[in-house]
Amino acid sequence: MDSQDWDDRYAASELVWGAGPNQWVVRELEGRAPGHALDLAAGEGRNAIWLAAQGWEVTGLDFSAVALERAERLTADLPDEVADRLTWRHGDARTLEAPAAGYDLVLIAYLQIPAADRRAALGRAADALAPGGTLLVIGHDLSNLTEGVGGPQDPAVLFTPEDVLADLADRGLRTVRAERVHRTVGGEPGHKGGASGEGSEAGGGAAGGRVAVDALVRLERSAG
């Protein structure tokens, strides 16, 4: 999908991905000392907004102008101390030019693009890390096609934790976590099984719902 396709999708409904943050973002980042964060392919901003509420100074970047307009509207309803920590930028994760100081956190959540584009985006994300910074990558796992529900049905835009590690093998990052995780999928907007969306955030187990399989990789740059 190109930027116009995403503009059309975001324009067709309110809050395509829901208002709450992704459960893996919360699991991996809750309680961490805040710093400067970059949310690549931020969409309507749910994860960036959550990070800002935790004290992070966040830049949310997306190539859909419609998604960013919605993120800005959501920001206007936030308390000033949270809204002031948010900056929205229109841009492409594959061609990101990061500031020299880098970011303490770079988040990529459900950026489902072909392998060559994914490698470009991941490389840019890794280069954007400050010393000691964390890169958190979450997405629909390839095995979701046969073992899970929802998400894109095109294997060309799915990936595995091993794919992410291979894409970043020459970037000098330390692997903290690389695993497949299971997420219970409900019927929230944009999250219906069989749709091309992320999936709901109802929980991490199979009980009481259908299960989607995600790839989760967390890496760190040396502080030295």
C-alpha cells in the first residue's frame, strides 16, 4: 500500500487501530526511564501518545497525512503536559534522516512492507539510535498465515524475528529479546480476524478468543 492507499483507509473510519497502546509496547517499555523516542509509522498515534503520557518526548512519523491529522486532533484533547511532549512529522520510514543526537527509543510497530523496504526502514531506525538506545520492532509474524488470524495475508509483507535479526546483523546491536508472541484477537475497530489490521490487544493467550502470532524483537545499542 502506498501513502494514498493509507490516506484512504484512515479516512474511511475513525481510529482504525483503536485508542489504546499496543500490549507489547506496554509490556516492553512500561516503567522505563523516559527520554527521546521516535515512533516510525506511527499511524494515528496511539503508541506515541501512550509514551508521551509516560514522560517520553516523542516524535511520531508517518507517511499518511490523514493519519497524522487524526493524531494531531487526538493530541489537542490531551493534557498540556502530555501534548507538549508530542511532535508529528510527515515522512517515510525508509528514508528517515534522524538528528545527530539520536533517540533513546525507536519503535516500529506493524510496519508491514516488502523485505527490501523493511531492511531500509530497519537500517534507518538502527542508525537513529543514540548510545544506549533501544530499538523495539513488533509485527505480524509469517507464521500467522497458518497458525493465527487477522493481519495481512500476503507473505511478502510478513516477517519473523530471525528476519529482523538478519536485517540488522551488521549494525552492532545487542539482542535483548527475539521471539514469537501470541495475542488474543477480538472484534475491535480495524482488528477483526481476516482483516489487514494489527489485531486487538485483549491479551496474550488463547483462552476466550482467536490468536494472532506476532514477531517481537528488542535490541540495544552499546552505551559506549
